[in-house]
Amino acid sequence: MSDLALGRMKAGRMNQTEAAYAALLEQQRVAGEIAWYRFEGLKLRLADNTFYSPDFAVMRADGLMECHEVKGFWRDDARAKIKIAADLYPFRFIAVMKRRKKDGGGWSEEVFE
């Protein structure tokens, strides 16, 4: 089964949820809340032959670097990787999930530090 069959996009291409989150980040950049963001802008080594690439590298207006992971749902390996990355790197890791409209819309966050 290919990665595309699992619902993953080719590297460098956003899915609909990631594109919606990128639009939110752009609004925050224009408003001065964040200074910079980049889709798939970092590749972090977790162990030999094991890497984690957060969906978005984000620099807040105060200079703090964050890694934002956009999720529709969690696979066990993804949750493990973000926890390991949070232990190894001096970034704040935030997983965001789009809320359903009937649940008020917007985004929910889970922070890993």
C-alpha cells in the first residue's frame, strides 16, 4: 500500500487541513502575532535512521520557535515521535486538530514541552 493510499500527501504538498491551518498562520503573521512560518521547514533526527518533520516551523513574534503538527487523528508512531522530539529539542511542540463546526469550530491544541 502506498503512502498516498494511507491519505498522506507527497512531501511539500499540503492536505486540506494543513492548508486551512496555513491560512490561520498567515493571518497571525499579518497581525504581527508570529514573525515567520514554513511548511515542512525542519527535519529533526530522533535516532539513527529515524526522523521527524513537523508540519510547520513557526517563529512567534517574541522569537520563540515552535513546531506545529496538524492532525486529523493520531497514529501511535506520530504521538511517540512528537514526544521524543520534545525531549530532544529546545522547541515548543504543538499538535493542532480542527474542531467540527458543531463543536464550535476553530482549532484545539495539545502542547508537548
